Amino acid sequence: MDMKKLMKQMQQAQMAATKIQEDLAAKSVEGSASGLVTVTMNGHGKVTALKIKPEAVDADDVEALEDLILVALQDAGAKADALQQDATRGLGIPGC
């Protein structure tokens, strides 16, 4: 393979990777726990919003709210991971 062809392929791969990163930043996923706590993340796994319904808040049971938040974060994180894997599938990137 000649050097020009290799350089062109590298540039195309870089452009594809940049496009994927932009697409992931523009997408969002939601994770939920019992419908009481909802976490929104972008395709990179960055939390962009957190919603807690009033009925989830009980001053006598803070641990329950903490558990709901963790479950919602884990749910959204798993969905963001799946979105990333879908976006990179077929590119020959290890682990994807």
C-alpha cells in the first residue's frame, strides 16, 4: 500500500471518528428508577439533567432516594454505553 493511500485512509478514519463524537454529543438517553427519578445523559455519558418527583422525597428515608438516583444513573449509563457501541460498530475499533 502506498503512503498517499494510507494517509487518505487515515484522514477518512479521523473524519468518521469526529462525526461519531459530534453525533454522540447531540444524542441523549434517559434512565429511570420507578418513574420517580429520571437521569438524562448525552451520548458521551455526561449527565445533562436530573428530575426527582416530590413523592420520591421522604426526610425519614433518604437512603431510598439515594438508591433511586443510583439506579437511574446506572440505567442511563448503560443506555449511553449501548449508544456508543452502536455508533462505533463496524469501524474495527477494539472493544466495540
